[in-house]
Amino acid sequence: MNEMLDVFIGESREGLETASQQLLALQSEGFSQERIDTIFRDLHTIKGSSGLFDIVPLTRLAHAAEDLLDSIRAGQTPFTDEVGDLLLETLDQISDWFDDLEVGNEDVNAWETTSFGLSHRVRAYIQDETQQTVEPTDAPDDIAALEPPLEAAPALSPELLQSLAWMPVASVFNGLRMASGKNLQLLAYTPDQDGFFRGEDPVNVVLATPGLVDFTLTPKQEDTNPDDVFLCHLDIQAVAANDAAGMAAHMAYYEGQYTSSELHYWQLVCHYRDTINRLLEQDHFQALKDAINEGDGPQVRSLSDFALTTSNPQSDEFAICQWLLSISDDAALLARLQASLTPSVMAAPEAPRQTDISENSSSQAAEETGSRVLTEQARAVLKTQIAHLERISGTEQEAMLLPSVTLIIRNILLKTDNRVPSDSNCAGDWIEVCKDALNATRSVEEVLNEAVDAVQVAEASANTAPSVETGPSSLANKIPDAEAAKAGERQVTKTLKVNQEKIDYLMDLIGELTVAKNSLPYLARQAEDGDGRKLSKQIKSHFSIVNRLTEELQSAVLQIRMVPVSHVFQRYPRLVRDLSRKLNKKIELVMQGEDTEFDKNLIESLSEPLIHLLRNSIDHGIEAPEFRAMQGKPETGTIHLIATPKDDNVIIEIRDDGKGIDPENIKMLAYQKGIINETQLDSIEDNEALQLIFAPGFSTMETVSDLSGRGVGMDAVKTMVHHAGGTIEMESTVGVGTTFKLILPQTMSVNRVMMFEVNEQMFGVSMDSVVETVKVKASEVQLVKNHPVLVLREKLVPLHCLREKLGFIPKTHANDEEQSILVVSTGNGEFGLIIDKFHEGIDVIQKPLEGVMAGFSHLSGTALLGDGRVLLIINAQELVACR
Amino acid sequence: MKTVMIVDDANTVRIYHRALISSPSRQVEEAENGVEALEKAVGRNIDLFMVDVNMPKMDGYRLCQEIRRSDLLNQVPIIMISTEAASSDATRAYECGANFYMIKPVEGNQLNEVVSLMLGEV
């Protein structure tokens, strides 16, 4: 079942996403019937599926939203911005609940309040005729009990019904009578163990419950001190004819010790349907049953009144009749009762009844003995088919519907009595069987006759006109317009769907590879002949082919994981809109390059940091409209969100035209927070100062604001980006704006690394960070503030000795000996690594460190070399930072 | 072997219904909407349709009508399973040619029995 919940959540999230996009589009581009339809369908699907999981609050809310949309669709309720906002809020709420469900928080009852509140607000917008009937009733419970169709009522969960098992039938109906059409409350009260010491009297509390119907005491299920006679060892359950508010008021002093749940009036009736039916099946209640079936209120009244005088006041019958008496004035309730008592098609979905097991076994037994008992369901199906026959007989629909109806009737009759011959010649038998089985009234009997005749006619026509093979044409006609419909369908990339082209391309490559492989035996023959140089040349040319193929294969396989960044970007217009409204700022989000493709995993890991950066820009970057106007900027601020593919990287840029970041402020703050010391404060350049915002423990806002200050600083953003294998850069000009640049590898898995040797061991460093390799004499290295530096094209490059950093014994260099220096660039600028020897660059599949090694931040991962050795890949930036 | 086709746009519901009715003697086909259902039904022996109402492209009502109009599929029973409990919806379903109308979420025993009845399983 859990797996199904996952499917449901995944599917519904997609629906929520499209729905909110459509809503945004509606708000910005104006009303469109098509969009409303899409949103309606999405919510409808969510509502429908949620019914499978017993998530009552969710179903209720989705249903309310669906109704509102339906009314908009029908043109009864106008679509305004307010309505849009409310619907968006609804979608958010549902999405929040999904979050909860995903982490395993299934305390659905806790959602009730939110659900009720929001559904109410949603329903308040619905303008149609139902509202007028709602208005006169003042109690909200009335609406819940009477107004919406039956299935709108929260289904009573099996557990809830189970927990009612203690209650005698008589009490139930007394309760129903007392509630007079309103809902009942089920109170589960677990008094604190030491409540007696505070003078609490749990039993009296329950007895005093307004509208109390019945209650029960049970020993506490989890009793820690069962022997201590001074403690309270009771669980109390009570049912009261009261509303939730009344219950809360009564139990106000015992907050936390009780839960109160709604027992839906009609659901309760349905639950005890069998009991009522059993009562009415009795001979002397036949008249009452007829009266109910005819919806004859006064008759029901007098008959049940009469029954009361003759029954034992303690009996179930008495209670049921009393209840019937109480509802006999209410025509709507009576009609409803009648509908749910007759096993009709419209029977509401209900929780499994306790009697189910016995029913099933009896029907099974019946089948085994070949007796003629039709199950309730079979009757229902059969009656529906008869209704069909009644309706279609003599109309043009007859020809269309007859075959399936007769098929079903035959199937059912055959099933219930295996003595029924399968050919229609014995129609007489059939009627007998049906009569017996259905316990039919006269009219049904007639209809059945008709049905059997119809069967004969159908069979006869089937026999006389064999093989009218015109079938395919009519179907074939439908298909073209089906395809046309398909073409207009919106494009949603689903989680596991891969573009066919990508797979085809992969197939092509594999074909080529097979061909390339075939030339190997040829090369082997050449080797036997033995012209070494010639052979070597051939092998090399062959290698280049195979090399190209494997490279293409690699990228093709990686392509499969690529999805457009719009997957993540599409959530942002909403974010920007909401935040800017909240802050009373005018902000326009301009997105570019949404179709840039990007590794799916990477994209998902980026969503969070991007949201944070956007929040920062909105909250701290863009100024208030008045302020912008004063500075001569357009009132509406602009945030650009741009994705550009570059080589094997994707650059994501977030650029705002806000107030920028003042390096002086940063410097002072960093100094105050002890991130830099006094000497650094003097020497640090503006550009470097700006990078300090990425330092751990740095946040420019003094007070944590609602939006951006959620305990995630820029250092967290940086870490997340680094985790994804990328780097982050920032530029800012005071008064002009700030730009964040995320440079990310297009895919996580394949990296090009530069290999080098230190202390006769191989290491690698990501090729992206390598700026150049230089060889300099030891004498050219200078010391600045006791730190070795190299002057490279008039730039100072600080040097770090890798031997030292990696814990090897440092080598002393003679003055004229050449040192190999690898110049790398990181977010903190360029610096040189002194190594022993350069090697070539290779493509590797980098694997993250595991186990004990996982804690080493200065290593970013490992890779396997062609000869089986393990290559450690260092993270230059971290390595330099650790001392 | 009888073949049942479940037509519903919600994957969750398809999985659920499939789980409810699956049995060694039944084969279950799935379709996401009316169009797909018709396409898949061509050249197959479908013994029963379980149809949702609200679906993109072609909804359940139209699917029923199409099935009834088709000479090939016209004898196949249709169970319509919808979230709508209003009687007008049921009436409409019957008018469009559904043989039986049930309300979501359906109860396992009930659905199984109806399916079994429609398929004429002994």
C-alpha cells in the first residue's frame, strides 16, 4: 500500500504543478476555459485518488476546490485574482500535506482544522443555486450533514467504526435521534494518571457532557503502573450529540487528554443499514418498510408510533422506531434513507461491515449447494440491467445496449445457479430462477420476461445473421480523430520517460561499435604478418574510431539523464510573485535558457540553493518601489534567471538590478564576527571582501527576516553547490545590482581530471579548476609575509606545498632546481600547488568517498584508473583552507 | 482467460483497481483515457471495461458511447467508476451505455463481485 501512496503523491504533485502554473497563467493572461478545465481535472484526479487512502482532510479540501472550479467552469462564479490566490493557497496546502505524508507523518487528524477552515473559505466563493439553500441554516454541521452529496461527507474510517463496537444498537439510534440530523461526536478521553491528585473526576466529566448518548470505560491500553491504586487506569470513550465546538468547550480543562472526532450522521446510518434492514424484514414491520419506500412521512410516523407502544423500551427495535419517528417529518432524510436501504446502485461507499464475513461465507455455501440465492450485489447489478431494458426498449438505443445487457443477465443467472442451461431455449427455467432469486415483485417479473425475450431475440438474430464483419471500419474511423486529439495534448515530461530520439541515437552508436569491433581480428592477422610500424599506425587509427564512439556513447547515455532546467525554473515565477507581494515590491522575473539540459539529480539538488539566492535578491537586493523611483531606476525591479550551456558546464546566473552589496559593510561585519582579523581588514580588497559572505557564520542581516533568514546562510548555498560539483561566484556593484553565477558541470558522473604525482603517488584535480601549469626555479619563489608566492605575469600567486599539506615529508629544493607548479583557480582566487610531476588529463567517473574517508573534505572523490589503481581526487580549495 | 480493461487517467487508481480485481483467471489491460482505450481494444478480446468519468482527451461518457456504437465492442459490459455520487451522473452514465455505475473509492469485495458477475465467472 505504501508503494501506492508514493505513486499517488508523485502523480498528484505533477498535477499540482501543472494546476498552479495554469492558475498563474490565468491570473496574468486572463480567463481561459481550457486552463480552467485542466486545473479542474487535476484536482478532480487528486480528490478521486485520495479517497483510496482515507486522507479525509485532503479529500475534503480537494473536493471543495473542485466544486469551486466546476462552478467557475460553468460560468456561475467569476474568476478573480482573489479566487486564484485562494486556489493557489489550496494547492500549497495540499502540497504541504504531501510533504508530511512523504516523511511518514500520517497524523491526518491534525490536519482537520486547517482543512475545515480552508474548505470553508473555498466554498464561500461558490456562487450558485446551492448556496441559497445553504444560507438559511446557521449551524455549519447542518450543511455538512444535508447539503453536499453523500460522498462529500468524510468517510468514517474503519478504525473509527471499529471503536464504536462497544455501543449497543439502541444507543446508536438514541444518539441519532438526539442529534436530529446533525453530526455526533466521538470522544476518546484518556485522563492523566495522576488526575485524581488534582481533584479531577473523569467519569463525572463525561457524564456531564452535553448531549451525552452513551459511554464506556476500558482499562488503559498502555499502563505503566497498573498496580498503583491511586492512579487513574481508565480510557473513556463517549458519544455525544453535540458539535465540535461544544465538545471543545466542555473539555477545555482537559486539553491534551482527549481527542474528539466527528461521526457523520448519514455515514452512521449507512453503517447500521443492515440492522435497520433486518428489522424491516420482519413480517410485522412490512407496512413500515413500504411506507419508507414510498416516502410517506405521516404513514411512517403513525406506524412507528404504533410499533413503539408494542415494543420493549430497552430493545433495539424501540430505539430504531423512535428514530424513525423523529425523522418522519423530514422528507429529504426519508428519501435518503429509502435510497440507502434499497440495495441500489447508488449505495454509498461504506466501510467494510462486520457482517461481511458471514454474508460471504453464506453466499459461498449457497453456491456450493447450488441453491438459488442471489447475493445483494448480484441483485443490484441485475436490477440495473432490468432498468436498462425498461429504458431502452423500443428506442434506437436498444440495438446498442442490448448485447451487453443480455450478456450480463445470462452471466449472472448462470453464476448463481449452475443448473441453468446455457442456451436460451429454456427461457422458462430462467424466469423461474429469476423469480426465485430476485424474490421479485410483479413489475420486475414482467420486466424479466421482457429480458428473456430480448435474450431470445438477440440470440436468434445472432444465429440468422452470422458474421456481419463491418466492425473494423467503424473503429478505424475513430482513430484518426483520436490522434488529432493527442497532438493537441500538453507536453509534460514524466519522471521516467526518455525521449525516443535519445534511445535511437544510442542504438545507432552501438551499431557502429559493433562494426568497429569487427576490425580487431583483422588487426590480429596483421600482427601475425608482423610489420610493427604499419601495425602500430593501423591500431592508432582504429583507436581514434573506437575512442570517438565510446565518447559519444558516454555522452549519449548521460543525455538520457538530462532534463531541461525548466523543471526547476517553473516553480520560481510563483515564488517571486508571492514574495514580492508580501514585501510590497514590484519585481519581474525574466527567465532565459529554460530549455538548457541538465542532469536530473543535479537539478534537483540545485532547487534549494537557487530558491535561497532568489529570496536574497528579492528581500535584500531589490529596493522598495519609492526608493527605486528616487534613484531614478524603474519602479519595477528585474531579476534575471539565465541558464547557459558552456562547454561541459552550465552557468546559471541570477542577476538583480537592486542596491548591490557594499564591500565596506561586509568588511566591518566580517571583522565584528571575527571572520577576518585587523590586518586582513586593512589589506583585503573589495572583491575579496565580497566573497566573505560565503564564509561560515556570516549573515549580513542583523535581524533574521521572515524570508531569507531561515538559518541557511550563503555558506550553506556554497556547500550545496560544491556538493553538486560546481562553483559559485558573485559580483556586485553598489547601486547597480548583484549577480550570482553558479558554474555547474552538466552531469555529475564524468569529470575530466588532471593527474599529477606527489611523493610517488598519483593524485588528480578537476580539470575545470586548472588554470595553467608552470615550471619555475626555486629561487624565483619569493616570500611575502612569510608565505611563499610566485610572481606570474605581474600577478601574485600564493603557493602551497602539497607535500606538506598531504602530510608527506617536504622536499628541499636546490635554488636552480625546477619546481612544478599547478595553478588552480577557486572561488577564493588563484593559487599555486607545488607538486612533484605533471601527468596527463583523463576522463574519469568520479565516485564519492565512503566510510572513514567520507569525512575528508579535502578529497572530493576517487576514480579507478585503467591499470586498476585508485586515483584520489583532491579538492584544492578545501585542501588549502585546512591547516 | 478473461480480459478486463481499466481506463483511468490516475495511475494510482489504475494500480488500486488492478490490485483489487487481479486473479489468475483474468488479464488486466490499462489505458489512460478513452482514446488510448479504443486504440488498445482494437484486435483484442476485451471482456469488460472499467471506466473512469473524468479523463483528458476523451472522457468516460464519450468512451461508453463509442464502445456502444462500435460493432466490435458493443457487447462488452462497462462498469463506470466515478467519484460523483449525484444521481444525475449515474443517469448520464447509463444513458451513455454503461451497464453499472459505482462510486470511488470502491470497496474491494463489491467490485470483485461485480466484475466476476459481469465476466460470468463460475
